[in-house]
Amino acid sequence: MRLQTDLAMEAAQITGRLPEGVRVEEQQFTPDVHIHRVYIDNEQGQQAIGKPPGTYVTIQAQALTGADADIAADCTRALSEQLQALFPQKPDRARPVLVVGLGNRSITPDSLGPRVLEHLLVTRHMFSLVPEQVDQRAASVAAIAPGVLGETGLESGEVIAALVEHIQPSMVIAIDALAALAPSRLATTVQLSDTGIAPGAGIGNQRPRLDQALLGVPVIALGVPTVVHAASLVIHALTDTAGPPDETQQQALQQSCGDLIVTPKDIDTIIHGCATVVARGLNMALHGDLALAEAAQLFS
Amino acid sequence: MRLQTDLAMEAAQITGRLPEGVRVEEQQFTPDVHIHRVYIDNEQGQQAIGKPPGTYVTIQAQALTGADADIAADCTRALSEQLQALFPQKPDRARPVLVVGLGNRSITPDSLGPRVLEHLLVTRHMFSLVPEQVDQRAASVAAIAPGVLGETGLESGEVIAALVEHIQPSMVIAIDALAALAPSRLATTVQLSDTGIAPGAGIGNQRPRLDQALLGVPVIALGVPTVVHAASLVIHALTDTAGPPDETQQQALQQSCGDLIVTPKDIDTIIHGCATVVARGLNMALHGDLALAEAAQLFS
Amino acid sequence: MRLQTDLAMEAAQITGRLPEGVRVEEQQFTPDVHIHRVYIDNEQGQQAIGKPPGTYVTIQAQALTGADADIAADCTRALSEQLQALFPQKPDRARPVLVVGLGNRSITPDSLGPRVLEHLLVTRHMFSLVPEQVDQRAASVAAIAPGVLGETGLESGEVIAALVEHIQPSMVIAIDALAALAPSRLATTVQLSDTGIAPGAGIGNQRPRLDQALLGVPVIALGVPTVVHAASLVIHALTDTAGPPDETQQQALQQSCGDLIVTPKDIDTIIHGCATVVARGLNMALHGDLALAEAAQLFS
Amino acid sequence: MRLQTDLAMEAAQITGRLPEGVRVEEQQFTPDVHIHRVYIDNEQGQQAIGKPPGTYVTIQAQALTGADADIAADCTRALSEQLQALFPQKPDRARPVLVVGLGNRSITPDSLGPRVLEHLLVTRHMFSLVPEQVDQRAASVAAIAPGVLGETGLESGEVIAALVEHIQPSMVIAIDALAALAPSRLATTVQLSDTGIAPGAGIGNQRPRLDQALLGVPVIALGVPTVVHAASLVIHALTDTAGPPDETQQQALQQSCGDLIVTPKDIDTIIHGCATVVARGLNMALHGDLALAEAAQLFS
């Protein structure tokens, strides 16, 4: 049974028992925030789960979207700490970090990446233009939303690869909306990984993978599930009600549901909340205390 | 079996045979454009279909979104003619027509109403400010997008009722995104009716009905299905594969799918195309030849 | 000499000495925030200054736009206190306050009104839909951006008058971008008054006045200067350099500069900062402590 | 006297007589469309005018913004022909043309570049993904809006240089909003040149020049004046009224007007109209007949 999920955690659980070459770890970060790690150790694990070897961290909380201030603050802190644990080195002012906002701004559930960039503390240009004004705690950060293939004629991977070659960042952090299997994951989960990302996996058509092999620098991926593929939803419901569909039925469902996505009604509010929490976590992971001061200062 | 569709045509077909008090009519408008009319004649028809008595016209074409220029032109013409057939009187310069764009601009599949207004030929103010500049063919047209309850604290119906009382239009034309049962209806169907509309039926929470009873003037509704409720999709797939779910299963599915909507991946392109075609049809229905001239003039 | 300013403070100072029927008052609110009040007491004052009798309060600070957190917090507090002093009664849950965001969202310096609404705590609908969830401190608040005459065919005044009649608010608060004479006023000044407002005074064409005479309820105006009319700038420069232009020269300049506005290069950042500060001040004035809690909770 | 204009035509006329090394040519394209060419032949011309040697073509018409359909069609044709005359080679399917939309989407008068891209026929990806579907007349076209330094931390020039190295276009076409001296130029003039462009010359802070020296391929610039610097306006008015200001006065004016720009009130309508006309001209220049067919097909 082949289902479409970008979450390693879901992929690891599909068969009911853990495949060879895959390990998991659980951590209760705070009463309301849970952390789950999947380690894919080798080729065997990759075969079983369909994801490249590496570490996949999911942070889970009901209040990811910021409705409860205390839980949102815990999520932010968890996000910052877990990101820093995946960073190959501490961000500094010597080499920039390049943050990439993938996705389509005109499709609400796909707009997470570009929307996160709106709240990011971008500093790279200040180190050359007004070096004396830059706070000691700030790291050098650049950001780009490469746009959509149909509007640019350029693969995200091409744009990013060209920029990486040019500005030589210490790493790339790529943000995207993801697809989950279970609707309960939508907007309650953030997945981090050190294995890169396939742009458009969530909503667009899947494009060449952005990873260290392509870009030559480490690529940290950060994603939030905002859609479920319609076929996943239907197959899941069928399995619950009438038993798993056979191969032929499943192909027919994939066919008929091909280009349909499932998303919550209030997706505008969800994206707004998630983008705020994710940006705050990123700013803390990149700039440390400065981000806290900045958040207090701007109240935003 | 109670399914959520805003299309009278789908509601009429659910049971397989036509209920008492309901008549249908078919018309091949052009080889690529098909017109279907449902007449709900009385209380009995209303009970069976769950829609108020009146006329429901659906215009169907694969190329509603404008990808094929000739078919789009046929759709525009069909739309204009069918709208005019529903108008209680010919629009003129004496009393304005009030066009209402319902829905949430921040949720792509719900943004049809506000997006159509962007292309509408609005003229009411010109008759008082620069009467000598107004083309003889122009009717008086005003437009408003009343916004979203959570952002205004005002029901769409309240805003519209207040305005109608104030400007005394000859009729209201209300545009909204709709929910269908069949994914194949998405962006291939326009429904017109003379019975008013319940704002938010498609995506938002259903709100008090905008109709002649509330507003005191005729209300023409124009809608395009852009979503399917997730429960509808799942129940449909179950029925096809394992037979119709029983009442209990169905309630469980409605529960688990409650706030999820299903929409095509390329919903941004679809909304853009539909808004253009619908606005052009409206402009022709309201202003006649002037709209054609205007379309040629602006190329848009 | 007739110059175009929406600021009573500037109008009072044009002639060099205070006209009969006009009084002014100064207050150093904090080291960085200055408050200036103009009272126009009678017809004579109105003639001299060209504004209706009433109170005009300007709050002035370099850091209105929020770049300095402490000063922005002082501005917010000053705004809240001065607004409350103008309110005819304390906002409560019995009758709503209607907040109106005037201006054109598509012209950056004119977009202040609609942008403020994005950050407003709107509650009116919750008192009827989920009364048990509404915090005790919340007042009933509704909001509308009536849009632009060219797009709606409706005068702002018509839309607001219709709504006021319908929802019977205790008062209207109208927010708009203003025109100043001195570029130094841009984004460093907020003007409050209890005399209503002429929509579009800043950028659009001036429209019928929104005031208690039109609407039947008190109208509080809140405006931030974001433009200077080009003629004002040129006449000011001429006066400084070569002495004041004569009547004929002045008319020629008004003619040649007619539809040009002057605005800062970084108007996008300015509008973003001003909208945030103004919304926060409004929320505090309307909902008291709740707004502070909310601000802390959402960090935004 | 040093005034800020991006128009070679204005710079050539400032002193009243044509400097050495500069030639001009006039052409009445149609009764309503006038073409003016400035050739800067050498270093001497460059010194005099402050622009690099090359050809500067201005197309002038009152109805650039598309209010009159016939004139707009003439402008489109003039634009297409003059662009083609500057192209170093005919665009084809072998090597892409890279179109760059400079400027800040959030500042209305600076948003021309990004807005033109919305209407561009982008095809490069189709030649690799669906080569059989690409019309024989289509050239390979890619497009990017590199965004704003403060939001990306990246100079436009860096982003474009990186991409050019990567995708090896046959040329770059860079679109930007410009600054003029005379308000009468605003939205009535398009300037084309084969000398590249300094991003942000119009509104932003001037950034390193995008030209063949930087990018290694020919750079065609296309700009429309949408602002006048406030200092230019004031100095012009002073000169008319009281004679030209002396050096000291002029510096004082530059100082006091430093970051202020002058723009028409209805800049949203102007940008919409100009973006449409420019995009149509570009599409014709790049894709020939196909663009006409496409325009007819999409009516937009």
C-alpha cells in the first residue's frame, strides 16, 4: 500500500511495526508539546519508508497555530532547540544562512514558505552596508522565495543552486507546506530534518530534491502539514469501514482523486498562526537572544 | 442519505428518480456548452431536494476557466443570456443593480465573489458625478464585498440588507463559491437561480439566507462549485466500492471530516479563469453591447 | 493663502498668530511623546481654520512607526487615553462601536484605514454566536472597510450611514490617511477629533463628510498624515526661498501640481508600523486590559 | 545643476542645447504615438548626460495606460518593434530570455516590474516538461522578481548574476519603475535601452548596475517613469517662478526633500494600465504572432 505522506513519522507507522534500519525516539518536551524522532539509518530503512537516511524530528502540539500563548511559546522554544540540534554549525556573521520559502503564495495552503519569510529577521545586507549598526548577537541571514515553476519557468532547485554557488552560505533552511496522511496532523505538527526536501511534495508537482548532493551545503528542511491528498483520505476511510482496498481499487481511487487536495476550512487563520510560530522559532534558532528582544520590541 | 451540495441539479439526481414537484429541462447550447434547468414547483419539491422553490440553471462546459477561447466565449454568452432570462426587469439607469461578492478573499477556493468584482463595470457613481460621460447603453451598477464575519463582526446579510434599504436597487445579484458532490463539477459548472443564496454554504459556516424575503427585492444567485466537502467525497467513494454506508457510519464520517474541504491543486488558476468568465458574462447581461466594446477596448 | 492640510494644528499655525475662537494646549506626555490640542470654539474659529468646531488632538513622536519599542508603547498608551477622553461613553457590550477603515488598499499611502482593521479585535458577532466565550472585559466592536467609489459605485458615507441605521452603534470611529503641509509630520503624528471626517481628504477626492449630522451618532476621527500635496510642498519651498507666491502664481502651481502627491520612499514600512501602533491603541481604548493580554498572547 | 532623472531624453535637454557625443532622432510612429531616440556615442556624451553610451528609445503617448484601446494597441506595437530592434538576436527556443521584474511590490509606484511579470508568457519549463505542447512560434522565456534588499538580504544584481551564470540566457530584459523630472512624463513614456539599468534608480536606493559588464550577456532595460523626486519638482517650480536656485539653495532643497517622492493620486490605476500594455508589448516582441493569438484567446 503506497500512500502519500511527507511525514517520516507517518511513513514509519504505516505497516504497524518498525522496519529494519529505522529507529524512533519519543520525548515529552512540556505537558503540551511532544517530540518524536525517526532515524533512518541505512538503505534498508530508506527502502521501507521511502525517505532518505537521516534524522526526522516532529514537534507536535494542539496549539501550534498560536491560539494559546503559553503553548505557542513552548512550541517556539522546542522549534528553536531542535533546529539548533540539526544545524551543522552555529550560525554566525562570517557566512550567511540562506532561508528558502518554497510554495505558491496564491494557494492558501501552499503559502506557508513565502509567508514565513515575511516575519524573518534578514540581516546579510546590513553587514556590508551598515556593519556598525548590527547587533553582536545577529547571524548573517538571507532569504528568498523562488516562486512557482509556471510563473518563472525556473525550477526552485535551479534558483537555489545558482544562489548557493554565488553567496556560499553555511547551510540552506528550506520551508514548505507538507502533505500528511491523517487530517489530525494538519497544523499540529512541524517536521524538521537534515536530509533536504522535495519542493512541491505537499501541493505542487514534486520537483528535483533540494539536498546537499544538489547544493553542496547542508540542507535543513522545515515543514508543516497543511493538506492531505484526497486519495489518502478516501483509502483511509475505506480501510476503516470496509477493509483495505485492493491494488486495483486503490489505483482507481488514486486516478479519480488525482489532483484533489483536502484542507481545513479555516486554512487562512491556520497559515497565519503557523507562519508566525515558525518564523519566531527560526529567528531564535538563528539569532539567539536578539530574536527575543526583537520580538518584545516589535510585539510581532 | 443527506449530502452537502449547493447544486440543485445534483440534489435532484441523488435518489435516482425525479421527486414530485421537480421538473428538469436540458438544452445543448453549443457543442461544448450544455444547459440544465431544475424547476422546483412547490413545497413537495422543496422537501425532496432541500432547496427553495424557483428556477436553477446550470451552465456546463469543460473550458469554463477560459483555457479555450472559443468555448469561453460561448460560456460568456450563455451566462449573459441565462442571467437576463432570470432578471425581473431589464437593468437600466434609473435604479441600480447591486452586485454582491460573497466569500473570503484570503482562502483561495472561497475568493470567487470578491475576485469577480475586480472585473465588474461599476457605474452607479458616474450617473451622479459625470452623467454626460456615461454611455447610453450603460445600466447603473453598484458592487460590494461585505467581507467575513470574523473580521467585520457583521453578517453579510446585515450589510446587504442595510445597503438595499439605503440605495433601493432593482435587484441584488449575489456571487459565491459553492460546494458540489462530484469533483467533476468543480470549475466546470455555473449555477444561476432566482431564489437567493445562503452565504458561506460552500466553505464558510452557513449564514442566514439572502433572498427576497430578507431584502425586499429580487435576489439572483450566481455560483461556481470550487469545493467538495470531504465527507461527500468519502461517502461517494465508499458507496462506489463497498456499497452505501449506513446511518451510523455516515454520521461518523461527517464527524471525522467535519471541517475539511476538497479542492483542486491548481485552484489559483481556476479561480482566476472563472472570475474572468463570470465577470464578462455579468457585464454583458447588465450593460449589453457596451460590455463587448469595453472588453475589446481593454482587452481584459 | 489656502493650503491643503487635514491637521488642525497646522491650519491654526499658518497665519502666525492664533485666530479668534481657537485655543491650543500643549502637554509633554513622556519625554518622547508630545500632545497638542486645538479647540475650535465657534463659527469664527471655523472660518479662520476651515475645520468644524470641536477638539483636535495630535499625538507626536518620532518613533510612531514602532522602530523603538519603548516609544511605540508610550504612543500606544497616549493614543488609548486620548481616544477614551473623546469617547462620548465607555464602550460596552450592549451597543457596538463601529470602526470604519477608509481609503484605498491598492495605493500604499492611502491604505492605512483598511490595514488597521487587519489588527483590530472584532467581537460583535461573538456576543450572539458564542456569548459564553467572550471575555468580561471585551466591548462589542464591528468593523468595515467601505472600499473605493470607483470600485463600488457607493460613497463611503452611504455605506456607513446605511450600516449605522441598521446596527445602531454607540459611536463610529473612522480611520483614514491624511494630508499634511509639512513633510516632517508624515508618520510622526496622529490626529484624533470628535468632529467627524471627510473621506478621501488625504488622497482621494474629498467626499461628503462623515459626522454626527450625517450619521446621527458621535463620530471620532483618527488619522495619520502619510502624504503632502505637491502644491503645498512647492509653495512652502518658494516661500522659504523667494518669498510667498502671489495669488496668480499660487493658482498656477495648484493647477500644475493638481493630482500629484508627495510621500516618503519607504511608505510600505511606514504604513505597516503605523497600522500596528494605531490598532494597538484602538484595541486598548476599546477593550482595556483585554487588549494588553491579547497583545502579549499573540505577540502581535 | 544636477537633477535626478532616469530618462536620457530629459537629461539631454537640461542644458538647452545638445552636448557633444549625443545625437537625437525623432519619429512620429502614429498620430498619437511619438518615438524619440537618444544616442550617446562616447565618453564625452556620457559625461554630459550621466548615462552610459548606447541607445535610449522613448515611446510617448497620452494613452499609455490603456484608456483608449486604439492608442494602446499602437503603443503595444511600437513597444514590440522597438524592443526587437534592440535585441542582439531574435529570441528562440534554444536559449532562454530572462525577464527581470525589479522593484517593490508593496509600494504602488515601485511595483511595475513584478506586476508586468504577472502577464508574461513564460515558457522555458515547457520546453523540457511538455515539448510537444509548445507552439512553434514560442521562444524560451524565464522570469524572476528578485525582491527587495531589506527582505532578502540579497542585491538584485547578485540574484540575477547567479541565475544568468546558471541558465545562460541569450539576454536579460530588466523592467523597472523610473524617476522623471517632468510630471508630464509620468505614465506617458516608456524608455528602452541597450545599456542595462541601475535597480532602484526610481524609488529605492540606487544599487549596482545590471549590465553586460556585470552579467556577461546583453541587458535590455525597459522602464516607465512613475515618480518624480520631490527635489526635482521644487527646483523646477522655483526656476519657473523665481529663477534657478543657486548651488547652496539647491543642496538645501535636496537635503530637505531627500527621501520624498511625487506620484499621481491614481497610481494604482496607472500601474495596472502600464503593466498590461508593457506585458503585451513584451509578449509580442518575444513570441511574435503567438502573443496576439494568446491575447485574443485569453482576452487578457
